Amino acid sequence: QVQLVESGGGLVQAGGSLRLSCAASGTMFSDGHMAWHRQAPGNQRELVASASGSGPTYYADSVKGRFTISRDMDKNTVYLQMNNLKPEDTATYYCYANRPGLSAWGRGIQVTVSS
């Protein structure tokens, strides 16, 4: 059974930092994408950052220069380092992974940024 388990969320003041982790189990995603999405109340889920197995990364314009996605292939884990957090970053953050023939979502973790 494929599972993605997020950790590292919480409450932080504006300008602070958090590091999210997402550990995958049940299969390896080294040849696929791992990504972070987020969803704030009343909003659609949006892609925040993604990283492919070969290296290219993507960032939403709203987080460029503040967030960094990275992967540890051996640990089958993806991270999201979030710096200079803003109140508008408040959302539930979801880990997503896919490779040919398979995709999976984590259950989500809350990030709250106070002003």
C-alpha cells in the first residue's frame, strides 16, 4: 500500500520559517515527480512546487525566492523549506507523488502564519 506522510507543519509568525517533510512508503518515486500543493479555505488546491526525478523544479510565482523543494532519493522523501512566510501562505499543504501508472496524495498538514 502506497502512503505519503507529511510532517513539519504548525503555527509560525510572519517572516518565520518551516520545513515540511513527506515520506513515501510502499513504492519508490525516484523516476517520477514529487510535489507540494496547498489549499486555503474557500480556495482551490494549487501547485506550490514540484521536483522531477531528473532534477527540474517548478515553483508557483507566489513562492519563488522563498520556498525550496528538495528530494532525498534514498529516503524516498520530499522536503519543502519555507522561508519568509506570509499570512497568505496559511493553508493545508498536501504532498503528491506520481510515476508511470501510479499517483498518490498525502492527507495534508496545516501551516498557519500569523501576522
